[in-house]
Amino acid sequence: MTVTHPTFRFARPLLGMAILAGLAGAASARQAQLLPQQLRITDAAIHADHATYEATQGRIQALNDGGRPIRDYHLSKAQCWLDVSFHEYSRNDRSDFPQAALGESERLIIGMEQGARPLPTDTPLVNNAKYLRDDLWQRLRVLHGTPGFACAAQQVACGEVELVHAGNEFNQQQWRHSKPYIQIAEELVNDAEALARQCDVAPAAVTAPGPLVANVLFEFDRDGYRDIRTYSLESVDRALASMAGEKLQLQGITLVGHADRMQGRGFDANQSLSERRARTVRELLIGRGIDPAKVRYEYRGDTQQVQQCDGVRPRAALLECLLPNRRVEVRFEVAR
């Protein structure tokens, strides 16, 4: 079986035909090392680095050929670290990120080659990547402890790597460049939770499915229906579609309103603003056929920021970066 990048919705064919077509099996256990940035100026230098990527890909191929499935958490994570390394290398990233991500891939490869137990599950913020979207990190941590993790391991592994990738892009070029990778990570988290819920585990291990989570996002200092970012409503509709497709019974909905920090932490205006946003989403759900008796809401003002955006300038960029904080978290509590 040929190892390729995990095939989910936002996956990128990062290694390209030059690497995937040229696999020659497992390479030796030498350290995967790219040439220094100042030497990446000739065809020969670039060819040498591509050979390093090809050899590393070959080692992943050999592990798969030896019986480790593609859906395995550590094999998937090694592949995704390799992919983001090559992605940034091909975009001429002159920071230490391509080498650091490649090093994480090889760290896992060596452990698997040597049969180490247990293998690491940590996800280092390589190249001092910014820690972004604590809410997504928390959802990934929860998945590690669920019976359905075996079915979702591939998406969990790559979601963690993409969050680090996004944090590296944030440091380099701020929110505009990190946003696409945050979106990839968010999709991976949603996919992982769905796969974990649907996982065919032993009856003794079956537990109540976790909540389906959606986030409705608002424009700065706004709380009406017309002030919602339209695309964020898709997460609500996907959750409703998942309930129908998985034949889940809705037990209740908790809406948690939030505001960004622009008015100052704990400022009363932000408390009121987050409450109004939660009320708006409640009416929206009722309009979608949800029983009002099943909807409750609470509001947290600016006390739970999931994205800090320290140092982002100018103001327009800061407001856009803070968008995930201007949210109503919609938690659909379900049962089978």
C-alpha cells in the first residue's frame, strides 16, 4: 500500500509527484538534515534537499509496508509534519520551521522504526510557533481519551500539526497568513469528532457521544442577525446535518456568548454584548425548527479569549484577528 497524505477535505498534495513517484523504500536511519538557508541557491542544493524529503517519505512508506496502518496516529503525524515542512520549504520559508518540522517527523519515524513504547504524543510548538485557538487544542485533547479515538487518530494528529503550522505563520506574517491553516485545523477537529462518534467500538466501551460544537461569529461591537459572519452559520448547519445523518437525539443546546477584549477585560459592555449575541443565536435556532425549551444560554463577556493577537497591527488587522473571540459557542448535547 502506498502512503500518501491523509485524504480529508482540506488535505494538500504537498510532497508532489517528484517525491511520491520516486520512492525507493526505506532509507537508513541517518539524520534528515536540510542545507542551510544561505546555500539553497543552486539547483544542486535544492535537489539535495528534495532527496532528503524523498528519503524521509521512503521511511514512512517502509513503516506502512511493514504493517503500520495509514490511520495510525504516529504514522499520520509523521506524515503531516513532513508535509508542512515541505510546504513551507517550497514557499521559500527562510526560518527554522522547515527543519524543525522535518525533525519532528523523523523523531516519530525513529521511534516507530525502533519499536519504542510508548511513542510520544506531545506536539511541540516548533520554531516558537504561536499557541493559537485554545478551544481547538482542548477539543483535540478530549479526543485522545475517547473510545472512538482509534477511528479519529489520523485527523487528530494532523489537526495538531496544522495548529502549529498556523502558529508559525502567525509569527511570520500575522493573522492573514495563519487563517487558512486555522480553517484546515478546525475542519480536521470537526471531522475527528464525527469519526469518533461513529466509531464501531466494543459495546463495553460505548459511551454517550460528546457534544457537537459550532461557533457563530459576529462583527466587532455587533450582535444582530445581519452582523453574523455568514460562513460561520455553516458550522451550525453541519452540526444539524450530522445529528440527522448519525441518527442522534437532541437533548439540549447550550449557547455561550463571548466578546473580544477591545473594551477592556471585565467591562460591563462586553458582558451585555455577549448576552445579546447569545439571544440572537437562540432566535436563529428557533427559526431553524429547534424547540425553544431545549435552548439555554449563558454569557462570559471577554473572560475566555481563544485568540490573543498580541502585537497585531494595524487596528483593522487586529479586529480581524480577534474574530474567533466574538463568538457564540453552540453546544448540541446529543444521545443515541
